[in-house]
Amino acid sequence: MNEEARNMLPTVNARIYPRGGLDVLSRAEVARLRDASSGGMHDLLRRCALAVLTSGSASDDPRAAQELYPDFDIQVLQQDRGVRIDLHHAPAMAFVDGEIIRGVAELLFAVVRDLAYTAIELNERDLDTGDAITDAVFGLLRNARVLHPTEPNLVVCWGGHSIGRDEYLYTKQVGYELGLRGLDICTGCGPGAMKGPMKGATIAHAKQRRRTMRYIGITEPGIIAAESPNPIVNHLVIMPDIEKRLEAFVRMGHGIIVFPGGVGTAEEILYLLGILLREENADLPFPLILTGPTAAAPYFEQIDQFLRLTLGEAATSRYEIIVGDPVKAAKRMAAGVRKVKDYRIAQKDSFFFNWAMKVPLEFQKPFVPTHEAMAALDLHHGRKPHALAADLRRAFSGIVAGNVKEDGMRRVEQHGPFEIHGDRDMMDALDGLLRAFVEQRRMKIAGEYRPCYRVVT
Amino acid sequence: MNEEARNMLPTVNARIYPRGGLDVLSRAEVARLRDASSGGMHDLLRRCALAVLTSGSASDDPRAAQELYPDFDIQVLQQDRGVRIDLHHAPAMAFVDGEIIRGVAELLFAVVRDLAYTAIELNERDLDTGDAITDAVFGLLRNARVLHPTEPNLVVCWGGHSIGRDEYLYTKQVGYELGLRGLDICTGCGPGAMKGPMKGATIAHAKQRRRTMRYIGITEPGIIAAESPNPIVNHLVIMPDIEKRLEAFVRMGHGIIVFPGGVGTAEEILYLLGILLREENADLPFPLILTGPTAAAPYFEQIDQFLRLTLGEAATSRYEIIVGDPVKAAKRMAAGVRKVKDYRIAQKDSFFFNWAMKVPLEFQKPFVPTHEAMAALDLHHGRKPHALAADLRRAFSGIVAGNVKEDGMRRVEQHGPFEIHGDRDMMDALDGLLRAFVEQRRMKIAGEYRPCYRVVT
Amino acid sequence: MNEEARNMLPTVNARIYPRGGLDVLSRAEVARLRDASSGGMHDLLRRCALAVLTSGSASDDPRAAQELYPDFDIQVLQQDRGVRIDLHHAPAMAFVDGEIIRGVAELLFAVVRDLAYTAIELNERDLDTGDAITDAVFGLLRNARVLHPTEPNLVVCWGGHSIGRDEYLYTKQVGYELGLRGLDICTGCGPGAMKGPMKGATIAHAKQRRRTMRYIGITEPGIIAAESPNPIVNHLVIMPDIEKRLEAFVRMGHGIIVFPGGVGTAEEILYLLGILLREENADLPFPLILTGPTAAAPYFEQIDQFLRLTLGEAATSRYEIIVGDPVKAAKRMAAGVRKVKDYRIAQKDSFFFNWAMKVPLEFQKPFVPTHEAMAALDLHHGRKPHALAADLRRAFSGIVAGNVKEDGMRRVEQHGPFEIHGDRDMMDALDGLLRAFVEQRRMKIAGEYRPCYRVVT
Amino acid sequence: MNEEARNMLPTVNARIYPRGGLDVLSRAEVARLRDASSGGMHDLLRRCALAVLTSGSASDDPRAAQELYPDFDIQVLQQDRGVRIDLHHAPAMAFVDGEIIRGVAELLFAVVRDLAYTAIELNERDLDTGDAITDAVFGLLRNARVLHPTEPNLVVCWGGHSIGRDEYLYTKQVGYELGLRGLDICTGCGPGAMKGPMKGATIAHAKQRRRTMRYIGITEPGIIAAESPNPIVNHLVIMPDIEKRLEAFVRMGHGIIVFPGGVGTAEEILYLLGILLREENADLPFPLILTGPTAAAPYFEQIDQFLRLTLGEAATSRYEIIVGDPVKAAKRMAAGVRKVKDYRIAQKDSFFFNWAMKVPLEFQKPFVPTHEAMAALDLHHGRKPHALAADLRRAFSGIVAGNVKEDGMRRVEQHGPFEIHGDRDMMDALDGLLRAFVEQRRMKIAGEYRPCYRVVT
């Protein structure tokens, strides 16, 4: 885009005052917020704010917004009364006749709130133990005011952000059926499978005359620019990293629906199964439904076969695959959520946070796919399913990195393919799964697919 | 559809109890309601109820629902506590897991409420004078609880129910821009241009975090089956005939937007101009905006030319044509509504009902296009624009009837073409307009277009 | 009061605009309201409005307000927008810094609303049958928006308006205990036993954090000036006469508590027993509790003896006497109301209006105590209890009139004492009861008590 | 009270679950709460809880409740779901038919909340600087959810807890007039002048149909047992000591009304003037009204004379004395609060916390009246009024202690009277004031009044 076109993109300067959440701060808190937002947190804040201000725009190119609004800036200012946000050269699309759209302002304050909480509150804590990390996740969610002692009804929906039209329509239908049954929706807050269920639920909630419904979007700083919150999200939470984001999903959600997606989605399934298959979690009800339109049947079959082969038949007790039947998917989820409620009541566990689920520390700490880490994986039959699931997820993550992520690709170029120690049949299955993703265009590959790993059996 | 297929359509038997509106009735009222609903009003009630129960279904064939659910029946029953509605073989699509969708139940009670009001209350009144008819319109609307002393913000949207995709998307965009500006929507409550603006406004209202928004659908018994309420309508009103329905639109609405439509839409424009061009209404602010996507420009040009030729340049002061610019259309409407508000305050007129507008009795009484009535029209230059507009609307109505309505076609077959007394240029323009509608497929014609009238100059 | 003092009483001129209820009227309705309020209804309106505007003032002299504010006037005016009320020389005590107290404005509009309904709506109806009268009562109450389909919880409290301090404190305690149990209060809306229960309930409702509580005052034009609504009343209804007022109490209330009172209270007990003892009402649960402080024990004993003697032991099954125990009184009432609820559900009767209770026409039509009417009473043992109760109530009413009411006293002076045909023991008991009231100062007598009747056995 | 009587006092065992505030806690928080409440904080919690559970009882003897319910105990228990409170042998008066009164339960959770905040949160902080103390006050109030960004309307009422009936009725009238003007009330939450204004405001708020009104009681652990919250308090806050309690009053309140009281009230006036007379606070609007019934005129005259003599005429600009005129008092307060609002807007200061007021550290730290501290006071003319006010308050506090407080009396017995260095006229005035309090029975003295100090001039 040349300079002239850029100049024509309309922008607005504005001052915004908060409502709720940031409206009763102490002087010291305001000062820390101002310092943090003009210091190390500033660039992050600027990028996240821009994502919110362009919410609903068509592009999914993370850099697009940055290039379209190069002069955009945001400042958090102190005044005795509290906090004020000054926007400079902000996208005009977030405004109507000079006034910011109220929902956008709310999301904007959510960004400030969560980045500040991370920079100020979490910065002071030791996050070395599992309990400390879980407590940080809890603290962020409570501070975002998304924890309420209401009836369990929150369904997390996972799936790809760039899916086909048929698959998108299917996610809408499932959302509609969930909404008709009084269920709220939580997703990763971008487009595709993260938007469809919310959109369907909106229509259903309107038909059922619900007044307070939650469309919760949980994102992270690294992803929000690429997947700016869709306009339906009415609660936005920014977790500091993918591990805390995943933990937020599984502790807040009363059930999870997985729509077709790319490799990321497959990873998420392994993450969740790695937790659910642990003995400590064996009695914990947790509805997990894999569903998509009829055309997506092969996708789920392949995943199913892979899971059976690697984790054993027992793993299949933890999920259900439903193809081409939104009503059935919603009914099963509603039934599953009822069981979760009964269990929580029996265990006197809270409705709003799944304290009882054991999430092992290795799932809370990020996995960095070095050659050493990859070589240390132990992908052989005979291990406990949950341990194998954890290592499979890591292998998966590493292979993906080696194929498409900058860091991983560089490592492979420098040191050659990763060496993975595993049983041959498992490795074949993994390979087959990845090739299928490429064929189904669920994985972006430049040029021909070349495996970045080598199996040592 | 054969018997077997029919048997497969799922149905439900249910008992429904009212909330609001019908929940505090006297014993005598309940008895009259029961009698009316099992007597003369029963068939009407059955058809309207079926339309509501299939709300949102794809078909626009009025007979489809009747044929798909031949065994459907509805009974209004008295029990001491109040009213109960029994549904037999009702479409399963209105239910979720055996319970009726709450919004559908509300619409169902709206049907009973309005048909009962018409059959019981209005039946007892003399409706010979203009004031009595206006009072009946007011009574029905108040009984439907859609009159509130809130800020003027109700925009009526007119337009075709079967429009092209581009035109439909445009109506959504306009609705979105209206919604961003805090405006509510009122339409004829079917698909197409009657659904698009509501859908757009829904998204905008959600973004602006509005809590109580009105999507008012005003329909009539003859049309509800063909144009079943779209699922967004949250207030449904059934007026007894087209004249009272039109009066409800112009007295409740604080402004009107006209999207492209068929001949019906053109008639509506003439109806409204016939009122607005009267001297008594000269000072009354009433924003009237004709708008559509760029491709619809020729449609509006033709209408504009026709209005200029027949009603004179002065008529153009009463409407504005905006092409391909939803933001501008919404801004102008918002500005117009503000003027309406100022005027009502200055005149101490109510916000919720436009008492000050003079609607002449001939607009309130139905026009039946007989050969005598058509011959009595006086379409010559030199008449007052509002009188000419009224006769043009009648001519228009008669010609349409002669072309496509059963009654009118039969009359023309028996007695030959209508004779219309008018100036040649006006007649030519009328003819041109109709031919254009045919070409643009806005008017359904079986076979070649043959004028059903003869000009006597 | 001399002219000078009068001039010093501060007054205010003000214009009031309605909220709710009177805010969506048709032009015709506004015109009828204006006409009625400036015509025959005007003096009544003026007096009732003055009572409301001096609500909470200490005096219970009906003429006091009239004399204190001789120049007060009220006008109901039409403007297109709706209704406006103009007050001239209105008591300043109803205003704060020039603005009318919001609750007073609500009561003022209640006055206009109910007098207008009576003058306009009821004026057009034949009220010759019991059903028609009941329907009028229902119509007035619904129009006053006090009928809601909520849980049965309305306790009517009857009792004297000028009771001793101990008795007043006792009514507060009972109200407090009722309020703690989630019960709402309905009374005749003046001071004494009509204010105490509301005041006690207010504190209890605050402690239980109830948000929407009803303190309903049902009055009549002839009494409102003497018993101006106490400040706690948040729903005021003006019934046209005492018979409709009594019917409103028994059809709206889910139970009745009777505190000590004068002869009026005794009459009310007989009215209610006359209804409850009819065979048609035999199965109808209706808690009736007579209660007062320990010092009031003799009062209730005497009434109890009289009822046993005249109506038989069976009559005692319809009421319970509780002395000096507010908690027990409230518990029994709460239990009774639960039974009423169960019965209504079983019978599918409405929660908000006791349709199932049969109120005979002779209780709905006023009794005028002429010599003929009194001579026609049949007070002998052996009659059905309900019939006897009805005649006893009439005898009672006539004797009271002969003693203290202007009309009755004049009749007795002209024609000598009433002749009453009855059994000697019943007559003696009646006489004893009246003498006790005089001794306990519950009945105002000028000079020595002389019976105004003669028994013919 | 002997054992038998004690056994007859009815008690209840109950389990209470929180709503709001304590309902979304982390596991760690619940554990800390449980530990604190069973550890050092337990006895305090037990006493405060008992005060709340006997709220509204007649006695003001702090030990009465302890003796009447010797077996009462409270435990805060952890369960995964959150917090549960177990009550053993709790006063039955807090329950209705076995269920705790909802308002009492709220106050009970307020006790747990505030004691826990003090024991857990504040315990970890350094409270050496003025800012730190102010921040602690802010933190406690915010945690108690009494800080809201609403219109300034909070009037603090100070005055004696055991005042005469006339004075009590006057406080009710003032509260009524404040309530009519939309003002909320904050007091020390006991009886007398702390209850009257709330009671009056309750009636006024009801008449003005206000829905959300605040009756805030701010107390401290040492005083709550003697002055158990009156039943109208709907927000209870327990500050850890008198200094933080006073700071909470002056930072939350938008104006202060002082009713007649004992020496404590005189101290409070000096505390506030000591702050308001500082130069940094010179421009700060802060309405301070001293008011009482006509009979209280001498009380205020004496205080006024004392203030003029000691602090100079200029001090009188900071307060207004209004005698026997509740309407005027309320009007002036309303006007003062409007000025506060304008000032906050101009200064962009928050509405809910008076950050701009400078409270010097010596007012935040407790004054312990030793002989050294008393001898160090500097009560001579010529000092800055605010400095003199501060020392006067201390002198006052010490003299009171020497007369009636256990610690002070012991010190005086051991070391002889305090030596105070001051100008003779000031000392005489102080002496006169105290003697007057004794005469007016506003100060409890056993035996004859003997000064506990000696003036050194």
C-alpha cells in the first residue's frame, strides 16, 4: 500500500473513560498502570489495542493493521479521577459519528486491564509451582470478571480459524443448537470456528429471550493481532501465553467441542487427552465432542485412528465423534454439562473454576522444541496413555515448528532433521496424519512437504 | 408431497401458558376469547399460528405450511387461572427438546392477542369515521404493548420480500448503521428487505451493548402465512387489514426508509406522498429516504422521474434518494429523527404515536378497483399534488390488480380493459414504470406483458 | 381558622406529568378525562387529591385539609402529548424544594386514574348482576395495575384507625413478622391499624433485602379525606363504594388479619363470615386471624362469644383468635397462605383474584337501614349460619346508623326505634356487645347510650 | 443472669453460604481465611459476629451479648466450592423459621470479609507513611464494595449514641429531609444519632421511590459490640482502628452533619477542623453543619465559643450552626454537596474517594496520652489554627482518658494530674466545656467531677 492510499484511511483522535473494572482504582494503581503502559508494556498494548479497534475487519494478516494505521498510538493517563485512555490516529471504523462504539471501548479496557494485571500483579509472583500458575490463571480470570457462581453452562469451542464455508456454517448450526439449550460460548475469539458458534448462539439466545449471555473470547498477545476479536465477543480475556490460555479453557469450560481445524486443533486434542487420561482425573466428568459436517468425516476418522493406535482403545472413552448432526452434538453436550453440574455439587467444587482437575506442571510450562528435547521424547507402546499423550503432543508441536515456525525451521536447517525415538507404527501414523492435513489444505506448506524428522527405532 | 413424506415431518403436542399481556384476564374475557377462537376466528387463528410456529423456515409459499402440517390445530382454553393454549401436531421446529422456544411462544400469544382484540373489541365499534379508525389502530398497538413514551428512535423499513442478494446485503448494512446510531427497526416482518435491516441492527445493537431493543413486525392475516415472521422480530402485531397496517407504520415510525421492491413498494411510496403532500401536513417533519445499492440506481431514477412528472418538482422536497451509501442513509435518518423529536416537543405531541399527521379517510378505507372506480380517477395535470398522488396510487393499485390479482384479472376478462381518464404523458410514464418492473423481474408476470387499461384523453 | 393564619400556610403551584398508567392514552381518552375532571367528578377529584397531597399529616379530621387549603384546585388538561395535571395553591408539604415528591405524584395519578375509570368506564356498564359487579371490581384493580400473576403473599389487615398506642405497636410487630416471612400488606390505607402493619413490614422487608414490595391501600372517596393515605402506601386504589372496596379486599387478599377496632371492624367480621359460611365456599381455604395485644383479650372474647351464640360453634372453624403473640399470628397466616396457594394450583384458579369465592349479590348491593328493612330482618335460631350472619350484619349496620349516623338518627327520631324480630338471647348478646364497645371507647357516643331498637320476639 | 435463664434463650445452629464478595475466592484465599479465622482473629470474629447477630437488640452493654450467648461460636470452613460459615448456638433472633434473615447474613459476611482483609492483606503491608495508610483505607473500602463512581450524595452523620428523645427525633427529621433530597447516609452504625438519620432517610427514600439507597455503617472491632449495627444498615464496614475509621468518614463523605453528642463528638469536630484548617486544604469545599433541636442551642453555643477563642474567628468559616431547622440543615447540605461535585469535576478528582484532602500523618497515627505526650502539647495563641486544633484534640483526648478511660485514670493515679502548657484563657475554656458536658449529662462521670490536669502557663 503506497503512502497516498495510507493517508486516506480515516482515523480519529479520542479520549476514552472507563466503565466497570477500571473505574475504581487507587492513585498508586493508576500510576503503576500509566508507568507500565508507557514502559515495557507499551508496544504490546499498542498492538493489542489496534487488534481490538479493527475488530471485525476482514483481514487475518497480523501485520495488516499495523501497516494500515502506522501512526496509531495509545496512552494510558492518570488523572485524579482515575484512568483515561488517549487514542491517536485510531481506526475510524471503531467509531460512529465521532463516538467510540461502546462494545469496542469495553474490549479496549479489557486489553489494558489484562496486560496491566500481567505486567504488575503476575510480575511480582513466583510462578514455579503448578499451584502458583493455576492461581495466576484464576487471578487473571477473576480480575476480568468472568468468574460467576452461576449454573454451569459454558461450552468451549475449538477449531480452525480458516475453515471452509460448509464447515463454518456447521459451527453456526451447532452454536445455534447450544444456544437454544441455554448454553454460553467460549472460544479463542477470532474468525472461523471461533466465530461461528457465537453467531449461531446469538440468534438462539435472542429467540429464547435470554438477557445475559456470555460470548467469552480468550486470547493471547501473540495471536490477537492475527485473530482480532470477532464483534460478538462481549468478554475478552488476554492470557499471557498459550499454556495459561489452554488452562483457562479447561478450567472455565464445562465441556469442549472440537470442530475441524489444522494441526493446532490436533495438538489441543492431545493436550486435553493428556490431562483427562491421568488417573487422578479418571472420575472427573468432562464432555468432549468432536464434530463437523458430513464432509469432515474423514478428518475425524483419521484422528480417531491415530488416537486408538497410540493411546489405546481406552482413550476413546473420553471423547465422542458426531458427524453431520448439530442437534445430537448439542444434546450430548447439554447432557454432559448436567453431569458436570451434578459432580460439582456432589464434590462441593465451585461451578466457575474446575479446581478438581489435575493439570500436571509439564502441561503448564511451555515446551521448546530443541533437538535435545525432541530426542528425549519417548514414543513407545507400553507407556501410560497420559504420558504418551503428553510426549505425542510435544512431538507434534516440534514437527509443526520444524515445518512452519521460524525458530523450528532454522534449527532444522542448521542441525538437520529432529531425531525421534519411537515405535515404527506410531511414527507412520503421525506422518500419515500430517500428510492428510496437507492434502486437505488444513496446514499451510510452502512448496512440497518434506518431513523434518527422522525416526530412530 | 405424498402421504408418507408427510407422516415423517415431526410434530409435537403441547400446552402453553401465557406470560405478560394475556396473563391477567377476567373470566368473561377468557370466555369470549375461547368462544371467538373456536368460532369464526378459528381458521384465521390456525393459519396465523402455523405461520409463527414455522417462523424462520425457508419457504415463502403461503400454502406450504398448511400442506406440511395438515393435522395442526390450536385451541384456546379457559381455566379459572386464565388462558391456556393447546397445540396439536404442531411443527417440531418450534420446540427444543420438547419445550417451545420462548420467543415463539411470545409470538404465538401475540397472534391470539391481536386476533382476539380485532374480533372482540373492534367488532363492537363503528369504524366509519377517520378518528374512529385511527383510534382502532391506536388501541390495537397499545394493547400489543408497543407504545412507550421513550425517545423517538423507530425507523420503518419498506421494500421487497424477494430481492437479490446484493440488495439484501445492502439492507443489512443500512440496518447495521441505523443500529449503531441507537435506532430501532420496524418492518412488515417477513424475509428480504423486511429481515435484512433487523439482522444488521442486531449486530450493531450488540456492539453498542443496548439491552432493550425493538424489532417490531407489523403484519396482517392475509400476508403472515406467506411472510412468516423472521426470527429476530421480538414484537409482533397483526393489524386487521392493509390500510390499518399502513397507518400503523406511519403513525408509529419516526422516519421511513424505502429499499428497492416490487410494485407494492411503489404503491407505498405514493400512499405516503399522498399524505405528506397535503397542506395540513406541510410543516410536519418526516424523514423519507429511498436507498439501495449502486445497482439499484436505475430503479430509483425511474421512480424519481415518474414522481417529478406527475406530482411536480415540489414533491421531491419530501424524499431523498441515496444510492450505495449506507452510512449516509443512516446519518440522514438519524438527523431527521432528531428533527421529529424537536417538533413533537415543541408541539407537545406524544413521542409514541403521530397524532398530528392528518390521514384522510380515503386512505383509511380500502380501494376496490372496479371499472367504475377506475373510470372515476382524475389523472390530469393541474390537480393538487396530494389529490393526484391519491388517484395515482389507486390507478396503480387497479392496474396491478388487473394484471396479477385474481379479482382484477377476472374483471378485465369480463368487461375489457379499464378506462382511465388522464393526460397522455402521465399515462405513458405509468406504463413505462410498469414495463421496467417487469424487465427488472420485480413484478411477476405469466407470459408477455399486456396492458390491462386504455387511456381516454 | 382566621384569614391571616390561612394565608401563612405555604402553598405551591405546579404542573405534573404522569409516569406509567396514564402515560399512553388516546386523544379521545384524554378528552374524556379532561371533561370528567372538570365536570361532575371535579369536586370529588379535588377532595381526594387534597387528601393525597396532605398524606402523612397528623390530623384525621376530614374537613381540616379543606379548611387549611381553601384555594386549592386541580385541573386535568389535555395536550397532544397526553395528560397534564395543574395544581393551584397545593400544600407545600407535598413538595421538596419546588418539586413534588415522587411517591405523592404517583398517588395523585392513582386518584385521577381511578376516579376516571369509575366515571367513564363503569358509568357505561349495567351493574345489576353479581358477575357484572365482580367484573367491575376486577376491572378497576387491573387498571390500577395491582393484579400480578406472582406468588400468593398478600395479607389484608383490618382494624380501627384510632387505636391505643399498645395496640398500634402490636400491629407493627405483626407487620414486622409478616414481612420477615415475605408477605405483603394491604389495608384501608389510613392511620392506626391500617398503618402499623405496613410500617413493621417495611423494616422487615429491608432486613430481608426484598426489592419489590407492595403496600396496597384500598380506599373509597367518602373516607379518603378522613383517612389520608399513610406515606408507606405505594399502590393506592380508590373503589367507588364500601361494597366494592370490601369485595376487593376479599378477592385480592390471600388471608385476612383483624386487629381490634370499633363497630366497623365487627361489621367486617360478619361480612366475611357471611360469605365464608356459605356452603359454596365451604371448601375454600381462607385464613382469618383475629389478633391483638394481651390487653385486647376481652374484646376478642366478647366477639367470639357473640359469634358462637348466634352462628353456632361451627362458625369458629373459620377463624382463629391469637392474643399477644405476633410470631404465632404471622406463622399461622404464612401457613394459611401456603394452603391457599396449593388450593389455587389444584383448582387452576388465578393467584391474583379469588374468582372461586362466591359473594352473594346481597353483599354486593348496599344495605339502607330503613324501618322496613330493619323489620324484615329474621334473627332467629334455626336459620342457616350464613343467612343469619348476613342479617346480623345488617342489623348491626342499622343499629350503628341509628346511633351515630345522621340519616339513621333522623329516621329514629321521626319514626321511633327500629323494630327487630329476633330471638331474645341473640338480641341480648348484640346489645351487650355494643355496650362493651362504648365502655372500651371503641364507639363514639355523644351522651348516654340509648338503644335505638326494640325487640319483637 | 443465672444458668437457668441462660438456658432458655433460644439459639440456632446453622450453615451459611455467601453471596457476593466472598463468593469467588481462590483455594488459597479460602485456606488463609479459614486459618486466620480459627487463629488469632477468631476471638475478634466471634465478638463481631455476635454483635451483628444481635443487631437491633435494645441493650447497649457490650458484654450483654457475650453473657447471653456464652456458647455461641463461629467457624469459617473451606470447601472446594468456596467458603461456608458454621454458626453454633447463634441467637435465634437472627433467624425466621430456621432461616437466617438475609440482611443479617450479609452483615455477617461483611464481618468476615473485613476482618480477613485486615488480618491477611493489611498485615503484609508497611503502614508507616501517610500514603500507605490512605491506601489501606481505600483498599478496605473498595474490597467492601462501597466505592462506586456515582453522583456525590453521601452525607456522614456524627453524634452521640445515647441522646435524648427530642434530639433523636430531630436526627430522624434531618435524615428525612436529606433523604427527600436524594442524599444517602453514612454513620458509625450504632443507635442514637447514628440510627435516627438512617431511619428518617428510609421513609423519605420510600416516598421518593428510590430503588438503590445506601445506609453505610462504618465501625471498628472495639466498638461494634457496644454499638451493634442498627437494622437499617445495608453496607457494613469494619475498619481496624479509630484513626482509619475517621479517615474513611472524611474521604468517603461529601459532607458531614454533627448532631449533639458527648466528648467524642467534640473530639471529632476538632479532628475535622484540624484537617480543614490546613493551608493545603483551604480551597477544598467540605460542608460541615452542626445542628440539633432548639433545646440543644446552648451545647452548640459553647462549642462555637470555644472554637472561636482557640482557633480564631477564621475557623468559623469552616462550619455552620443551624438550630431547630431540619429543612434548612438539609438544604444547606444539599447545596454544599453540589459544590463538592463541581469541585471534583473541575479537579478531575474521583467522586467516590476524596484523594485531594491532605490528612497529616499525625492524624493517621493514634495519640497515646502519656504524661510526656500531654506535657509536650503547645496550647498557646499565635500558633497556626490547624496545629493548635491538632494539639487541642490531643489535650481533649488525654483529659477524657484521664477522667474515664481505664489506662488514663491509672496513669493519673500513679503520676498525678497531667501538666498542660497553655494560655490561661484557653485552659479555662476547655475546663468550662467539660463541666458543661457533665452538667448536660453528656459525659458519664462516677462521683464529682475533678480535673485530671494542671495548667502550666
